[in-house]
Amino acid sequence: MQNIAAVKTQIPSKGPFVAGATVTAYVLTNGIRNTATAATTATTTVTTGNLGAFEFANLDSGITELEITGNYLNENDNSTATVGTLTSIININGDFSNNINIFTDLEARRIKALMAANSMDFVAAKSAATAAVANLFNLSADDVNLSALDLTDGTNEDNLILLRASAAVANTPDILANLQTAAADMQNNNLNENTAGAQALEDLNSEYGTLNFDQIAANITGLGTSTAIAATALAALNQAPTLTITTSTRRIDEDSGLIPIDIEFGNDGNPPSTDENDITLLADSNFSVVSTNPNRHCD
């Protein structure tokens, strides 16, 4: 391997780590940390600066796990929480930035599980792991770059989703511990398919309802690192989508003498593009419903 890469980060975040945390780079072989490689190439450690920012001047090219350990900021009350550890896995091929956060940590655990247990190559394992995390947290796309997310930047919803999850985990650390266990163990890329994952999701959704978004937004904006966080935008993540119902009636069915009434459901004013959420009611001439056919239209 060749010493070619300078890896930088803006703000690793559990919340944001404070100065003095350590970041270690491990070479991975088939999803396992390579302890057989000489220490100078298998493990390299640097100490973070302000808000956990770090830089490696040179790292070997190839698949590498970055692990940060240290104290971090609790977004909820600006207190310093003691010793958190998060990871991220990258395929080093030149200089680039990497933000370690709770989403990259879950992604990394799933990548390692798929590579070690399922003999999956890195590209396929990363794609599956990223999609699993994106789907779990309702991020914008299955292939979203999790290591580019920055919870101090309120300009896109994925960053806000990361901030909300990070704040919830800061209040109840067991949520992250259970998610981490589930990420390494889950089958079919579904965190709901084991006890730890299901409990973590239940606890996470409950914790969302307790967060003080005004305080969180003020605390993060007060760091002065990026764009202001809007409390209203954070709070909007907890609001259920607006249900849109569209009804239409058609001519009387000649065979049954009944009137088909189609009902379509959509979110936020947008009807679904498929009929999977539609219902067709069959009514008599007095518009009394005679039968219901979900997910099906009468022709």
C-alpha cells in the first residue's frame, strides 16, 4: 500500500467532540482490524483540536476504520459528557474529508458484519449498510454520504435529522448501545428484526418527543461553526405528514348494480404514484357501503 492520503474532518459528532479526543486509523482486512500489519501502517493516532477536528497527514490507501474516543458536547444542555466512541469506515484513495458521527458508526458496524460474516466486498457492504441507516432515519436517499453530514449546519434536512438523533442519544445513551448491537447483528438489513433494534427504535421515538428544540438549536448555533440551526425546522421533523384523501365515483357497475367509490391516500398533498394505498368502496344507490376492496380498483 502507498502512503498517499490526508484525511480531514470538520466536526466529529456524538455531539461535537471536544479538544483532546483521540482518533485512530485502523487498516481493515475482510472487515477485521488488521493487527498483523506493522504498527506504523495498521494503527495511526492523532489528537483532536477545537470541536474534535482532526487531520492525518498520511495514511495508507485502502479500506480504513477511523475511531474517535473522548469527551463530547451534550447538545441538550451544553454540558460535557465523558468518553464516547464512534467509528467510520472509508476507502482511502487520495485526500478527502470525513465526519465521524452516530450514523457512520452504525454504518461501519454493519459494513464489518457483512464483510466478515457474509464475505461481501466493501462496495456492496457499504451500499447495503448506508441504505439500512438511511431507511432507518428517513434520510433523503439510500446512497446519502453519511460522512459528509454536519449537525452544526442547518441547511439540509439530513443534517437536522442527525442532530435530532444525536441529541436523543445524548439524553439516553443506551439507545445508541442497542442500535450498535443491532447494526452488527441485523438480518436482511432491517434493524427491527432483533430485540435490541426494536427496543432502540421505540426508545428513540419516545426520546424525540422530550427534546427541547429551542435549547438544542441555541446551543449548536452558539458554537459559531456554521449556519444557524432553526428550532422550527428541528421541531418539524417530529410532525406527522398531512394526510391527503381524494375520492371519486364512477358509473354504476352493470353486473352488481353498485357504485364504485375510489379513495386515494397521499402525504403532504401528494397522492401516491401507485395504488398500494388506495381503497375502493362499493355502495348501493343510497350510497351505503356494501363492501371494501383495499389496494384494488374496480375496472
